[in-house]
Amino acid sequence: MEDFHSQADRLRAAMEEITGSISGISGAVDGAVADVTGVADSTRILVEDLGNLVANEVFSPEGGGERAVRLGLEHLRRQAKHLILVGNEIFSDGEAWQGEMAAYLRLLAQAQAACAAWSGAAGAVICGIPLWQKRPKESWFEELIKEAEPP
């Protein structure tokens, strides 16, 4: 029985050492990334489902609600030169939602409107046709559109 306890103690000590190493590596990576400059000038971030992101913050027990949505989007906005957000069609289902669902839809609508307000381009895709409400004349945008168009 003593062999078992000594092996368990050695295993526990090894696991603690590994945990400490992982924590140290994680801290080093965080520190290195924090010191990188110019990343935002060359980064593209795609948020493919803004509705899901908002739902996670609203309905998940770990979610942070409206404030977390706002701060998270601001954080993403500062991290990338090109932030591409894909929203959802809302308020078109003919339902008169109440309670939590109504609050979620309002928050999603506010998030989408805020993103459109500070974005360089905003539009909707209806039946596969992009309809731009806001379209810059900058060359980077034209390059993105060409990349996204089917051959």
C-alpha cells in the first residue's frame, strides 16, 4: 500500500510541476503578444455569427451581458485592421417576442447598429446579392470584395 501512496505523491508532484510550467509558458506568450506592435495594422478578424456571440453573453451562466458584448466588440475593433462581422436578420419573423428573447433581440440589434455606425463598410446580403448601405472607395475594400466574389 505504501508503494501506491508514494507513486500517487510522485504523480501529484509531477502534475503540479507540469501545471506550473504551462502557467509559465502561458504568461510568457501573453507577455510576448502584448509587446507586439503593428499587429492591428495587418490583421483580419472574422466574427461569423454575431448573434451567437451576443447569445453566449446573454444566456450563458458565465456570460457578462450587455457590457461584455460592448467591451468585446470594442476590443476586437482595436485588434484588427479589418474586422468582418456577420450579423443576423432580426425582427422579420413576425413574432412578438417577450422577456429574455426580446431583450436579446434588442441587444443584438443595438450591437449590429453600433458596428455598422463605426465600420468602414456595412451592408446586407439578400438572396445572395450584397446590398451596401455604406461602402468605402478604398482599394483594400475592393480587394476584399474581389476575394469574396465567386469565380
